[in-house]
Amino acid sequence: MLNINKDADGSKLTIALQGRLDTTTAPQLDEEVKQLQDKVTDLNFDMSELQYISSAGLRVLLSAQKLMNKQGSMTITNVSPEIMEIFDVTGFCDILTIK
């Protein structure tokens, strides 16, 4: 199960993820990313309540990063040690801006 909460402030959008980002729930987040408007130039993923991420979830983050490279910046915040370990092992910590 994945809950997605969006908080927009002008050109800044924060997407808070709660639960598990896996094969079952990744398409849900992918749809949200595909609906991003050109006016969003600052995208933040708040992962303070994300419990798990699979390769399907990583693919969605990668596609979001590619999109934001064209129109602004993307950051990932409040990453748990468990999720950070997945980013480290997969090399995503070198691709994504994690704060």
C-alpha cells in the first residue's frame, strides 16, 4: 500500500510517500510523475514515512529525475537508513540529490 500526498506551492511541489513503493504501487506514483506540469521546477520527494522501495520504485524515481533535469531540480529528503542503504547499493545515491 502506498499513500501519496502532494503539497504544491507555486512552482515547488512536494510529494510525500507513505508505505511501500514496489511493483504493485509504482504505477500509481508513475502516473503522478507523468502528470507533472511544466510549471513545476522544484520537485521534492519526502520519504520520511516510506518503508520500502523496490527496483520498480527506483525506476519511477529515475524517470522523475530525467524529467526534472529538463525543467528544474529534484531532491529526496528524510530518507530512512534502510532506504538509504538501497540507494547506496544500487548507486542511486550518485544519481539522485538526497538531503
